[in-house]
Amino acid sequence: MPYMANPELPIPDGLVLRPFRGVRFAVDNPAEVTSPPYDLIEETSVRELLDSHPNNVVRLILPGADRHRYAEARQTLDAWLSSGVLVADETPAVYVYEQTGPGLLQRGLIGDVGLARPEQRVILPHEDVMPGPVSDRLALMRVTEANLEPIFLLYEGGNGAATRLVDRVSASLPPLMETETRDGVRHRLWAVTDPGELASVNADLRTRQALIADGHHRYATYLALQREHHATAHSQAQAPHTSEAGVPNPQPPDAASPTSDAASPNLSGADSPNPQLLHAGAPGTNASNPRTSKGTPSATPPNSRTPGTGATAPHAPKADTPGAETPGEDLPAVSPPHRPVEPGPWDFGLALLVDSSSYPPDLKAIHRVIPKLPLEQAVAKAKGAWQVREHADLAEGMAALADATGPAFLLSAGGAAHLLTDPDPEQLEHAMPTDRSSRWRSLNTAVLAEFLLPRIWGMRDDEQSVRIVHHDPAAAVRLARASGGTAVLLNPLAVDDVLTVAAQGERVPRKSTSFGPKPRTGLVLRTLTLG
């Protein structure tokens, strides 16, 4: 039987942030071509963004609804690069990014982050993902061969070298770009290209952990795309090769190896990584809070180093991770000879990295709307398991919700609002999974997903049954009223709860958190093909 491809992946040596050649819009007012992250853009907002500028980045991140949309995004990207609408910076850089506004100051670094599997405890996911958005972003990223918007990572920096560099650069140097968006936020960007400064940043970051604050679906897409590229290269390396005389070669030539240009056509020029940034072994499994502990890399297992490379033999991913393959029964007893796996551009992803100790994040709630559940029915069913109190209007109800302790939800469709508190302990205990920590079981989004939705209202917490509205309770109520359904309004989770759950290796239910301020999309892009 044929050999089933089970490619090995490079293992990052801790938290790695690599410079890259940023691609930026060549326009007088960059604010006109930027947008919020793709998943915060309503249909009506797409037209508003395009009205602000015909070359708004929304044409790339939300190219349309027809089956050719991903190809259209690639064509648009290529056309903009060819015509000079988008221009690549000459020198690879890590970018200092600052956001300021009324009551707002956030600074961080934008660069290529080395991809790590969740079990490596370097980049910690805290939220579940849904297959639909991952499939959509994967198709877009695969066709465009680009990271069009950064994910948002938090780490405990403790005023380390990376944070000191960010503060010094933003305080003393003129920005590469400066613009103000309609929401009153000013965005500034600086390019850091000095090799010594970049080395100091990576030395500071290497032993730290990062939490995915925003972009779980995009990070899952990064991992899936990485797996695809290595699987393709692995399959090419395993294919039989024939010499000019027609005799099969016993070993594949180097040109077909996973590290060759033939197998990795996009690995060239400035986007070629420094192999020293991805080596040395899997980071440790320190499961402590990432904001209070560094998670020191563990020692390299005996005989795990590949002679002459300084790299560890990479581990195969677990079968339940995105893009992983389950080994079949027909795998040969002896694997082909190990070839060192060199990192390519798909082994990194565009990310904003922020020191949460210097710039604490703002955590907002994400509300739900259930279009097919009338408010009267939702309230009636809830009374069998919750204490329900009626409030005259949304403002009064939101004030009561903010004061509530324990799991609490506010139901509304306009007019009166109904506060759910104090769930029946026996029913709640019976509904919540026993294999989860007590901290996880106490989360309001966990109670919603495991108890209120399925047990009380008889529905699943999925994309078909439940609509998502970020931050704005009034918008959720308007959507509920328009759809004849119910808005379910939540308090935001506590940052400490999210960090504790993530450090324990658990994930909160989907769309539980909205960390901010989020990076503006379109200020700097990354292409995987840039030479």
C-alpha cells in the first residue's frame, strides 16, 4: 500500500517574532483603505468602506459571496501590487504599532510569529473555533498566498527588552506611517530593521508564552496551511524518481526534498527565514498563567537532534488538531530516512504582539441573538430553572446585569428586559460536563452553551441557530426585534478567568471574548511569495 503522508513540522524555539517585508498601501490617507477585522464588518459596512476608497482592503478580506470570490481577491491583490497601489518595503522589519485615542494607548510589535501547536504551550488558544470560518479563511489564504490581517497576541513582558524597544522607538523616532480612523483612533507605525535590536527582541521573547486574544480562526488557518504545504512537500519527496537512463533512483534528489525551491517555490529572498529562529526543541509544558510565568523551554530529549543542523526532529501533530492526518493501518514499519525540516514562509503567521503588563487589554462581551426563539417563549421556558426579574427597559436591565454575580443573562427584544440569575443548582450541575475544571464550568458562556441553550431552550450553540453581535447590546436587540427572536446579553468574562482556563489547557466556548483594541486591518500586509 502507498505510504501515507505524515510530514514533520518545524518546532519553534519558544516565542519567535521574525522580520518580514511589509506590504503597505501607497495612499495619502491610509485610514481610507483600512477596515476593522473581517469578522466585525456587517454587510452594510462593506459599502461604506468601499465608498471611503475604491481600493479599501475589504476587497481582499471580504471579496464577495460567489464561488469565484477567492480568485477575485487574488487577482485584486496581484493587480494592486503590479500597479503600485500596494508597495512592499525594501528591508525586512518588525513594526512597532501604536494606537491612541480618548482613554486609549496600546503599543506592540507586528511581525512573523513562529507557528506552534497548542500542546507546545508557546501560543495558547483560549477559545474554540467553528469549521465554517476556518474553511473560509483557509480558502482565501491558500489562493491569495497572503496574510491579509494580523492576529492579536498578548504576553507578560515585565518591561523586558521588547517592551523597552517599543516605548523608545515610539517616543523618539518619526513614524513610517500615521493616520486617524473615523472612530477617533490614531494609528502610527515604525519599522525596526537593525539586526542587533531584532536579536534583542527575540532573546527577550523566546522564553515567554503568548495568549491568542483575537484571531483564533485565523491562527487555526495558519496551522492548516502549514500542514498543507508540508504534506505537499512530503508527498513530492516520497514519490519515485527516475534517472535519465529510466532506472528509478533509490533516494529522491535534493530538488524534491521538503526544503528545496522546487517543493517550496515561495521560499526566497527576504521572506526566507533564519533557520536559527526555529530550532532547539519543543518549549516546556509549564501550564501556569502566561501573564505571571515564563514557561521555560524544556531540555532537548536524548538523540533528538539532527546531526549538523542544530534542529530537533519535529514531532508529528496530534490527529485532532486542524489539518492533522490520522495514521492508517498500512503505514510501513520503518519510515523513510529523516530529512531536516527547514522552515518556510508558511511556518510563520502575521501577528501583533502586545505586552499586557504594560498595556492591559480591554475585554468586552459578545452577545447572542436567537432569531427563531420569540422572547415570550424564551422567558417562559427559563422560569423553570432560573430566577427571572423583569426590568422596564434595556438600560435598567443592563445595569442590573452588571451588578449580578454568578451566571446571569439579560433577555430582550425591545421594550422590557428580563434578567436571568441564580440557576437551579441541581439542574446546572447535571448539565455541565464533569471533565472540565470548576473555573471553566463557572463561565457564563459555558453555562450558556451547555445549559441554557440546549437544556432550557432545546437548541445547539452553532452558526445556524445563534447569531453573534460584538459589544453593542442595542444592536443585538435591534437584530432580535427584526428577526422575531431574542437577544441574549452577557457580561464580559474576567481576564483572569480567561488566562487561567487557557493556562490549564482548556478553551472557553466559541465567541466568549472580545479583546481590544484590535489591530486595524490594512496598515501592513504580508505575502508568502515576496522575494
